[in-house]
Amino acid sequence: MATWSSRGLRGSLLEEMINYTNEDYRNRNLALIQKVPTPITPVEIEPESRHITLAYFDQQSTVDYIGAVQGIPVCFDAKECKTDTFPLANVHEHQIRFMEDMEKQQGISFLLIYYTNRQQAFYLPFRDLKRFYVRMLEGGRKSFAFDEIDKTYEIQVKSGVYVHYLETLQLDLLSRETGETDA
């Protein structure tokens, strides 16, 4: 079993911005995306504050978010990266399998990565994540470099929406339709 500790708050600012974005998308009838809760079993609870200080994950989580955008099923995980090298250990095998299964069902899977050192966010299509993952399984790098990601998928702040990923999702859909990708 995995143990929960304060490390679980990493990425909370990114997730807060995504949650705000998802609420805005829902209010404008653009998408319905929900944060997937991770079930935990509390082990230690601070008596005065009633805060959980130690817990165990009940099961492996799938991805951070799941829902639909204009009738298209989507799932994605949100990750923060402090350097220009993203460790693939941050994406677990069961998450890759879940995302791959979503793609097989004509859904869209991706990562939203926020490079804190650059203050830039990117949409990483599943096909790119899978390419990096397969490279690692075949004995290659256990990470991918910032220079390896497609910069056309940078997420811009627009109309007060901090993580406006629908535009980059649209780029992904267009690339699939025009056959500019092997996905």
C-alpha cells in the first residue's frame, strides 16, 4: 500500500487552476470534467484539528480528471515539473493502461504538465507520452526533455481561464483527423 503524506499536496496549485477552469467550462456548457477522488483510509488523525496526518490509498488511482468535451470522452493527469526533465516515474503503468484504454474507446487522453521553472503549461498528447514510455521500456531514457515536447501544444491564459486546455485539445483532434499523427 502507498502512504499518503504532505507530498500529496504537490501540484495542488495546478489542480486548483484546473478545477477553476473545469468549473468555467461547465458553466459555459463547453465540457463536463470532474476531478477523480482517490479513496484513502485514515490511519492517524490530529485530535485537535481533525486533519488526517497519515493514511493509506485504498486502491490505485486511474487519472486525475475524467469527463466529456462536446460528447468526446476525455481523461488526463496533471503534473508539475520543476526542471526541464520530466521523469516518467511520475506516470504509473496503470495510468498508461487506463489512458490507452480510453484511446481505444475513441476517447482522448493526455497529460497537462506545468513547468514551474518556466511558468509554462503544456498539453502532452497520449501518443507522445506513449512514445516516451515505450522508449523507456526498451531501455532508453527514463525521462523526456522539455526540448522533446511539441511547443504548439503550449497552453495560453485566455479570457481569465488559467489552464485553457480546450484549444490544445482541439489541435490534437485536428491532427488526428488530418492524419498528421500515428495515433
